[in-house]
Amino acid sequence: MQPVPDEPEKNYDWTEGKTMDDELISNLQCDVAINIAGWDDAAINKRTADVLRKAAAMVESGDLETGFIDLRDDTGKKVGTIYLDHSEGGPFTDETPN
């Protein structure tokens, strides 16, 4: 691992400890659609947050492949979908989304 520069470089990848100029990058498109109904906003918000936490854990663990995946609440009821698209892109540029 390269030492962290004193002055942050443009395009410095803090997680890898190297600059990203002239390197290929990976892209992830992630779309989430959740439809939850309930008696009050607090209950809906909690159920939605629970589903999002589960989805985030699955994404972080690498368990999800590219495509559509059903999202389910604690009772097993389908409440939405998540779409992931992993792809490799071109070199890192100033126009690359962060």
C-alpha cells in the first residue's frame, strides 16, 4: 500500500491507497423500489428501514448478482425489488460518478 499523500490528490482512492488515474473502474447501478402500506408513517418508516438494512447487508456481503432481486419484510411478504448491475467501465475521469 502506498503512503497517503500529505495533500489529497485528485482521484486518490483512500480505500485502496493509490491514485485511480488511467485505471479501469467498476460501476454499480442500484435501483430500489419498495411499496409498504400501514396505519401510520412511523410504522411504515420502520418497516421500510428494516428492508433497506437487509438489502444493504446483502449488497455489502456480495451475495447479490446482477439482476432483479425480490425484497421481503420480516414476515416474508414481498415488498419490493432491488436491481443491481455490476459492470466494468473505462478509465477513471473527472466525469466518473462518485
